Amino acid sequence: MTPSPGLPPSPWIGRSHAELAELARELLLAGHLIDRSGMPQLIARFGREGMTEVAIDEWMSASPIYAPRMQRLLGFEGDTVEVIFKGLQLDIGAPPEFMDFRLELDDDHHGRFQLAHCGALMDVEPMGEEFVVAMCHTIEDPTFDATAVATNPRARMRPVHRPPRTPADRSPHCEWTVTIEPAAEPVPFPARAAALSTSAAAKVPMAERPAELPLDDGWADYSGALDPDLVLERFASATLAAILDEVALQGQLLSRGFLVPVAERVGDDAVDIGAHQLTGIAGLTTKRLAAVLGAGPDLEGIAAVLAVHPMFLPRSYVALRLEPGAGELLVTIDACPALDEPDGLTWPAILAAGHDEPVASAVQCLAPHARVERLGSTSWRVRIDPDTEPAPEPDDVLMTEFSTGAAFTFHRRR
């Protein structure tokens, strides 16, 4: 397919198959780590219980919307356990290896999975048993079912065992059964997801496979049998580009799923909380993307990272424009759906509200001598001044780097 008229050009065109697969892994992990930057803000204001309530609302808002989109994109729609498992493999809630789902499919109605490694558990275990119970029990019970309901409202995910771990080094970290019970009462579609489905983010057109990228260097879709050891290299380059756009949209939906219930609690202060959330994930993601791209601490490197930064993706939702000039880089968000959400609870809208910190974080976590100057409501000038003191790493980034995902290394490739 060719890009829809009026959209900025795809940032994926011209990239190698291997680079697209690496970027897809990074965006899945970045989407998952949004919570690591957002939840500390909530713990400080609402305590553990308030944080838990928002986390439930957040995931129950977003996952029932984005899960069917990936099913449609990759041609594995249906109402079976296999469809649920395929969706998990391409969900920011389960980035590969960091959340190492080991899937066993018995038949259309029965399966199970173990987490051989749960990065989320590694992050919360040091915080104590109460936080482990909050995540692995209070949050997982409703949100796992919300993920399943996107495929079949009679699907149930139930624990065989889960943390707190006994003994303390128990492995796998947890095990769950997935069963479709035809006689069971259907789980209702979450009210939060129904509300979020009316937003511009939920209505973004399905991602397209760029005609400029090959469709014959891997799978065009995922209509074949479940691959329990799926790696992203299995997919064709053009399909990877479409996956990247859908994964980026998952992050935008998840952020909205976070900000909306926060706004119900604190009103306009939600924009400030969102700025802290975005600052943390923006800087951490810049560091990881720069390592994948081999980007240096100069204007060229900054442009390379911002072009694929999930803060500014997908282009169908966030119309980013990067213009290199003499000793400067102009960064502009043009008119786009992300700026038109009536509640203003999107990352670009937070930037437009006057928060430069996330853009500075995304730039200076690669180039500490860079300086970011606001030119308009959604435009900035970036320059490098080697004579200035290097910018310190923002506290929000330091807090987000508490996650083991900050230094996580992927190992599985085709």
C-alpha cells in the first residue's frame, strides 16, 4: 500500500530488515516501561492503592482497543486461545524476553503460559511483598481478563501459581491457564475501553505496509500456526513497518489510558503528571534507541533518534517534522489527531501546553551539550553548544531507570 495522502513520510522506509526488527523490540519495551515513569508519580500522590487503581483503569482502557487492531493487521482474527497467544506476543504488556511468555497451546479452548522471566516482577520485588501482590494479583486479575475479552468474552486467565514467590527464587515466575468456557457468562467489554474507543487515537486508520519496503523477506502476516518462539525477524520488512506503527499507537493509547483516570482525580494537574511521565520515558527511550541506531551526540544523531521516538509516533497520529539547518535542528509537530483530542491528554498536547522538559530529555540524554529552545506552541530549535555545562540527567529519567528494563539486553534473533 502507498501512504495515505497528507501523512508525513514513514520513518521506516530505507531501513534494513534487521534494523526494523530491532526497533520493533525496542518500541515494545518502551511501551511497557511507560508505567515505570508514570507510576512513581502516582505513588507519591495517591499511595500504593491509588496507583493500583489507576494501573487497572489504564490497561483495561487500552488493551481491548489495540489488541484487535494487531489481529486485523496480521490476519489472525478469531475467538480461540491461539489468537489470544499471538496477540500477547505483539503486545507492549508482554515485550519479548523482558516478559518471557512461554506459551503452550492444547486446542482452541485450552492453553497455558509460564513467565520464565518477568521483568515487571524484577522491578517490584525490591519494593516489598505488598507491591508484588498489588501487581501480580490486584492488577493482573482484571487486566488479564480484559486482554482476553478482546478476543473472546468467555475466555478466562487463571493462575496456577504466582508471586510472591515461595521459595524466593522460584522459577518460572508464574504460570497461568487460559480457557474458553462456552457456557460461562461473557465478561463485559470494559467501560473504560468503551470510553477510550471514541478518542482520535482509537480511530487512527490501520497501519499500512509501505510499498517501498520488501514484502517477500519474511512473513506478510501471522495467519499461520502459532510460533511459540516467535522473533520479530520472522516478519517481512513492510509488515515490520506496519507493526512498528501499531506498537507505537499502543503506547499512545496506554498513555491516554493513564492520563484520563489521573485527570479524574486531580483535574488539570494531570498535565503536569503526564509531563513527568513523558520526561522519564522519553530520556530512557532515547538512550536505548541511540544504542540501536549507533547515533552520536550531535544534531544528526538527535534527528535519527527523534525520527523513531515513540513520543512522536505513529505519523498518522503525531505529525512530526524534522528540518536540519546550519548548526541547528528544527523540531515541529504539525496539526494532527494527537493535538485535537478534546481533553488535551496526549503527549503532544502536553508539549503544546508549555512543557519542554520531555523534548529536552529526549535530546539531552543523547547530547548533554544540546540546548532546546521553544519557537512556538509545538516547535523547537535544537543547537549544540560545547562551551556550556552538560545538562544533568532529569530526575524523572533517573527514577525510570530504576527498572531493570533500562539496561535490558535482547538475545533472541533469527
